[in-house]
Amino acid sequence: MERNLANGLAARAVIFGFVILLIYWVSPNAGVSEFKKMNTAMVNAHSWRMRTVVAEPTKNIESLTEVYCPSRTHTVTKATIEEGGNRVQENSETIWIEGMNYARKDNGWLLSNEMHERTSVCIWGPRGNDAMLAQMDTLRVLGKIRKGDKREVDGFPCRDWIASVAAPAGWRDVFGVCVDSDHLPREVFTPDRAEVITYSDWNLPIKIEAPPSDEILKSKY
């Protein structure tokens, strides 16, 4: 009788294991599913602000990019880079409006004509200028995406998702992204947080205008 009971329990364990395995095969990976939803939400977004902070031993960069689709972007960058023992300060500001590119110079704005109907960020969403999010498709296929903790970024609740790739010693984390309830990224970061990109003002009005005409320099373009 005890033997029959043991055999029955073993059979149930096998069936239970088979059901769990079947669910695993049929159900999409939660991380892959979340990345797909996030990609759709980003492509459908029409405005956002992207603040990037890079803190490395020889490089410190802070930049803010504002996007208002279909064809307006504004980027301000402040960078300090160490070259040959010297620290070099590099600042820049650009405005792109419907094919016209304005770049700030010491004494005004330089205008050039760029024949693009839409900016890449409005075609791809933040993946157009976020090097980490640009890897999403590859990582969905070749990598692994695991669920992290819930937390807040600038007062907005979100959940971390960590993307990894296969490595000789196991799996190597590539980047993480904290995704809100609308499936939009609030923060993207490297494992050591040497680079952190914070997103805000999703789908809100963002005013981006051309510089005053009297500040635009004459150029050959």
C-alpha cells in the first residue's frame, strides 16, 4: 500500500512538472513581453525629456534632450573630458525644427539645412538616441530579461527590468530599465550606474522654438 501511495505521488509530481514546463513553453517570457510593450509605447509617444548623466574617471557629461514630434528636438550638453592630463570643457546646444538645424556658437546660432522629414527619435522613439535601449531587439532574441524590484524615479512608481547576455561565467548584465505602469521607461542605467538616463514629461506639451532671427549667423549653407 505504501508502495502504491509512493508511486501515485511520484506520478502526480511528474504530471505537475510537465504542466509547469508546458506553461513555461506556451507563456511568453515576462521580460520579453514587457520589452515589446515598452517598445510600442515609446514608438507611439509624441513628446518627452531625456536627461543623461555620464560619470566616468576621465569623462563627465550632462545633457538634456527635449523631443516634440514629429520634427522638433532641442539638446543641451555640458561635458568635461580629460585628455593627456588636461581637462577640456565642451558645451553644445542644438535645435532641430522641420529640417532646419541650429547650432549655438560663441556669437550666435549657425543655421544649416538638413533634408529630413522626421527625426530618428520620432521614428524610433527614444531608441533613436539612447544607445542602451537601441539594443532591445537583440537582447529580446539573444539575451535574458529578468524582473527586478519596484521603486520610484522622480516620484513615479516603476519596476526594474534587467537585460543580460550570455558570458563565459554565466550571464552578464548589460543595462537596466525602470518601466512605469504605462510601459514607458523612467530610468535607463548601466549596471555600475556610470551612465543614467532619466525620462520625464511623456506626451506632455513641450515648447521648442527657433532662435531669434537677429541671433542667427550668416553661413555658406
